Amino acid sequence: TSTGPVKKKRKVNDPRKVVFDWDGGDDTTHADQDPLYNQRQAPRFYGRGTLGGLADSAAETSEAYARAIHERAPEQAAELLAFEKRHADKKGWDDRHWSDKTLAEMRERDWRIFKEDYAIQTKGSAIPQPIRHWEEADFPRPVMEVIKQVGYDQPTPIQRATIPIGLQGRDIIGIAETGSGKTASFVLPMLVYIQSLPALDPSHRNDGPYAIVLAPTRELAQQIEQETRKFASSLGLNVVSIVGGRSIEEQSFNLSKGCEIVIATPGRLLDCLERHVLVLSQCTYVVMDEADRMVDLGFEEAVNEVLDALPVHNMKPDSDAAEDPTRMTAMIGGKERYRQTVMFSATMPQAVEKLARKYLRRPATVIIGNAGQVVDTVEQRIEMCTGDERRKKRLEQVLASGEFDRPVIVFVNTKKLCDYVSRVCNDCGWHAVTLHGGKSQDQREASLAKLRSGQADVLVATDLAGRGIDVPGVTLVVNFGMAKTIEDYVHRIGRTGRAGRKGVALTLIGDEDSELFYALK
């Protein structure tokens, strides 16, 4: 018989009940029974958490995990750390709209949203942020007062982006849609630039203007002149335009009185230089407006000759210094500044890029919207209508519909059609004037003046007036015949839908325009 202790057997009544080999009162945690308990550890769960699955710090655990996998997967580790940084930065975001913030509260994200809102793109280094309101432009008080007098409420996208750059003395390439307000975007910085120079006096007024503005057509040059005078007259600055079709003696007399700004077509300006009617000895500010159009019209050589006649001693260095606003706005020798060159264009063909490379130094490039495209305020209507007789009937229907207010512009492709369509409009009770290459300068100016003043209802024009002409309030543009190129089409219909107003462009096309059908889509 056994003399040792006898274990009490337990009766199992429930097969689902777990039965242990020890009594519930026994202590099984003594070290002598299980060495595992000699070194107790705090329980951890889920690998990266602590008791209850709560992490001490998400960032700390992510960093620890990134360090752990760095050797095996460095790219994944870098992505993880970058994600955590973005996540941490986002916690500090101020989700108010940029319009609700002061300038000091604007962050990089706000500026990105702002530029997206206005379709602003920039290229180049050290480019200042756009202006949200005129007050942020840091204009001298006299210029700000003139802006208010003229009635400029809010800057347009091209003005928001280019004015701060221009005020820093930087060279600029501006690529913007037609009707986007380019004129004020170079006129205002130009006036500030000129005011920083010594006032013209009899001792040096015969040395020429401080600034020249080159435009492809007489009409655009005169339009820029009118816009510039709005600002310059109140500041005591003189503006003279030099265009073909006017007496060179009259223009010579105007120049002899001295002027700070000359606005000219390249051909006539070159003619004045060759006749010694004008010199550019102190010209240090240059604007080329609609540079692509100047090239298209064959003015590339004339532009080169004019710009080569400028003084070279104040050319900017082709280095990082050309991007330094402190140096570019400083006076040279106490009486002049580095030359500043500004170029605006709807497109950038190779010839225009060549001009930019030759005469601009480290320019800042500003692109507004989709370059070479029509503004969103223009509703485009395309109709298949073959033959002049059918197009005549369609034009009569449109004018009689009552849908459109005056003024209206109708584009045609020949001088002969100009007179024909003009008679059609007059027969419909719409007083029409014409504008084409066969008109004298006085006749052109008279036609535009009648349209702007309301004495005429319709302007019938060839592509001569397709670019740069700004007639306020044009509600409808009719292409009686399709333009020869899609670029000319864009410039034509850009006469409506300007300055934020809505407009309609009706184009009558035929089988002869089939090459442009795809582009019109």
C-alpha cells in the first residue's frame, strides 16, 4: 500500500467546465515553481501600443517604425516621415478663406489657393506674391489717389501678379488672354519708375523720353495713350503718341516740348529715330505690348533696331543680381536706374522668345489662364452658313432679334465685304461705320470715336481692328467669315466679354474653313 498523500479526485459534472490539476487556492506564481516570473514585463498589445492599445505618441511610434525599416526600405521610411510631417503641419492650418485673412496671416497654402482662384502661374526665382487689393501694392500716395479717381475697383489677375514684380524693377514676360487688363499692369509700375527719376527740365528734355511703349497698330497705340493719360496727367507727366497716318511735323512739335513717355508703332518710331526727330539717350523703361502681333505684322526687324538704339551702359547684369529688388530699384550715379524691359504677348512663338532672350535679363514669367484662349465671359456660337447671301440673311435675323444691345462688331475678311456688310446693317436700322486698311488715320479715329460715343451702333472691320481695340460694352461679335487662323479668331472675339462683362461671339463658317474645324472644338 502507498504511504504518500492521496489526491482527491473531482467529479466532472459539466463537460464544458475546465478542470485544472491544482486547486483554485494554490499560488502558482512563485519563482521556485516558474522562473518566467523572475522578470516581469508590463504587458503590451498590438506591437506598437501599450496596455489597452493606446499609443503614447503617434509621431513617436511612426518615427520608431521608420527607423526600424530604414535599412531595408529607405524610400518607404522617408515617405512615412514626410506623411507624419504633413499631418503635423495640417493640425496648425487656419482653414479660413484667404479673403478673411490679413496679409500677415497669409501662409504658403493660402497663396497657392489664391493663385488657383485667379489662374495665376509664375516662372522664375524670387518672385513676390501677388496683390489681393490695391492697398497691398505699396504704391506712392499720388498713384493710389489716381487709381481711385480713375475708378479701378479691384485689380485683374494679370495686374495682381505683374504689378508687384514690376515695382521691384524686374524684367517681365506676361502671357495673358486678350481683354485681361494688361495696359494698367505695365502703366502703373512705369509711372512709379519714372517718378523715381529726376524731373524733366529744359537742360535734358531733348535727350528723349524716360519710357517707350511699342504697340503693333496705331489703334492700340492710341488706346494705350488714352489709358496712360488717365494716370499720367494727374502726376504731371507728359505722354506723346507716334503713329503712322499723322503728320510727322506735328509729332515732332509735340516731342520738342519734352515728354516722359512715348507710345509708338515700331515703324514710325524707327522713322523718327532715322530722321533725328527723336533720340533715346535717357530711355530706361521699355514695354513691348502684343509682341507676337508685332512679329506677325513684320515689325521684328524694326523692333530690334529701336531697342538697339537704347543706351547700353545701364543694362542689367545677366546674373542673380537682376533678380535682386534692392539693386534693381537703386539709382545709378544718382540720376538713373537699370533699364527695365516688359513684354506682353498672347502667345510665345519662336521669334518672340528670341526677342526676350536678347533684351530681357532674368525675367519673371507670368501666365494667366490658358494662354492664347478666350476668356470665360465669352459665349461662343458656331453656325454652318455658306455663302454671302445666306450669311447676310442670318446677320439680319440676329440684328432684328432684339437679343443684343449696341455696340456690335462685325468682322469680315476683305475691304469689299466691309462696305457690303455696312450697308446691310444700315438697312436694318443699325448705323454702321467701317474700319480697314484703306481708311486714313483720321477716318479710323472718327469711326472708333462714333462707336464709343454711341453715334454708331455697329463697327464693321477687317483684322486690322482684331487686336487691341477696346470699345466698352460690346455685347456681340459676329464673324461674317471665319478668321484665317485660330489665333486671329481668338483676338477677334476678344473684343467682347471684356473687363468681366458677358459677351457673345457668333461665327458663320463654311466648308472652306474645314482646316479649322478641329481647333474650334
